[in-house]
Amino acid sequence: MRPTRIVVALGGNALLERGTPATAENQLERVYKTVEYIAEMSCRNNELAIVHGNGPQVGNIVLASETAADVVPVMPFDVCGAMSQGYIGYHIQQALRYTLGKKCRNVPVVTIVTQVVVDQNDPAFENPTKPIGPYYSKEKAEQISRGKGYTMVDDAGRGWRRVVASPMPRRIVEFSCLKKLWDTTIVITAGGGGIPVIEAEDGSLKGIAAVIDKDLAAARLANDIEADVLMILTEVDQVALNFNKPNQQDLDHMTVGEAEKYIEEGHFAPGSMLPKIQAATMYVKENPGKKAIITSLFKSIEALDGKTGTIITD
């Protein structure tokens, strides 16, 4: 009997504590806490791949590049995404390798700079929804919008952020490399959802300005690798209806049909919980009999044991 295959999608809270400046030092400190849970999953003889977000990080890289435009050339958005993959992956693999070593678990950890093919005609390019970068007050967001032409939105009541296009992931370019490594290595891949690229008729690839949702990329990976579990880690222990309202209802379990009904009823915020539900349903629909779990990082082990979290099945 082969080990359980799990694709873990790490939310922003697993990389940076809310309210903490998005410095490399703060991120590394947070990551060392995060990987304790990932290491425990590995020690249970599970096979893992890790997909992480990059919203604050890529936004800050873009902001830094634009701010220094009088001194150095501005980096294209796709290059900024690649830069975020490199330094976030570096932090995760450094911390996870050390933590596994303490647990006498000799498993290699490696980061793959990952490209993901998207459709250049994806309607998402006409309707940007993916938040990136820091949070602003409404007044500051309006000022930035007027000055730079960015689309700024209220991010689930937590502050105003820039949003960019978030096209659907179609194909993971480096999947064959990941597949060869899978049985022996914990792979950090499709960071930030992957570097979005479009494919020309001659097979060449070209980066495009967008951020693929990391949960949807994780679902694509989980489907392609035939994972047993898609685990989406976020800031809340369970998915809720009427979130942050007096009649909030936490959910232990949803079927795909129920999840799609709740989406139609508008229970899940775009750029926040909605893509997590969409990713979970996409994976389960394509893999009947398997499950997706949405929970917090700190409840991840309990959720794998069926004690908490929201489980989505067919």
C-alpha cells in the first residue's frame, strides 16, 4: 500500500503573520513555525508537495521595482513572480530541511521554479480579482488608483489592496520533473500559483502580467499527480456561511453540489474564500472518492485525522 499523497496549499498567514511587516526576517521566523506542521505530516509517512501563495511578496517586489525606476529598470510582472518563488521557496526548504533533520526524517526538500500555462483570452484579464501587495486605507487606495491606474478593492474587510488578473491554470510546464522527484523528495512547486505564461503556436512560452490563484494551481497539481488529498490551509479552522455575521455557520462537511449552491448564493468572497472552494470542488469533481480539506495551518494535523476542518467530497 503506497503512502498517502497530499498536496498542501499554504495561505499567506503561513508565511507572514497578519499585521507584521513583510520583511524577509519576519517571513523566515514565521516559516520556521509553519514547517513544524508540514514536517509532522511527512513523519506520518505521507508524500507531500507544497504550493504557496505570494500575494504580499510579489506586490512588494513590484512596488520596490517601481519605486527604484529612476535608478534601475523596472522588472516585468512575471519576473517579479519568479523572484518571489525563489526567495519564498528558499525559506521553506531551509526551515523544513532543518526541522525534518531534528525529527530524524532524512527527506530532501527542493524548490522548482514553476511555469504554468494560461489562456491569453481568459476572461479573468478583463476582471482582475487577485489581491497583491500591502493593505491600505480607503483614502490611500483611492490615491494610488488615481496616480497609477491600479484597480484597488476592499479585501474581505481587512483593508484595501491592488488586484490583478487571476487566470485559470491550464498546464504545469515542469510537471514531468516534479513527477520524477515525487517518491523521494518534498517538492515546493507552483509557488504563487506558478509563473503565468502563454504558449505560442511554435511551442515557445512568454510570461504575462497576472497572478494565478495558488489554490487553483494546487488543485491542478493534485489532479495531475493523482493525489489522495488536497489540503488548503488558510486563516480559519472551517469554512463558514454568513462569515463574520451574527448567524455565521461553520461547516464540517460539504458535497460538491452543496458547495456550488453556496457559491451561487454569494457566501464566499472573491479573492479570499471563493477560489479555495472552487479549487476544492474542481479537484473532487475530477477525482471521485477523494477529498479536499480546508482548515487553518494550526489545525492541519487534527483535520487530517478528521477532527476539525471542512471536508469536501463528491
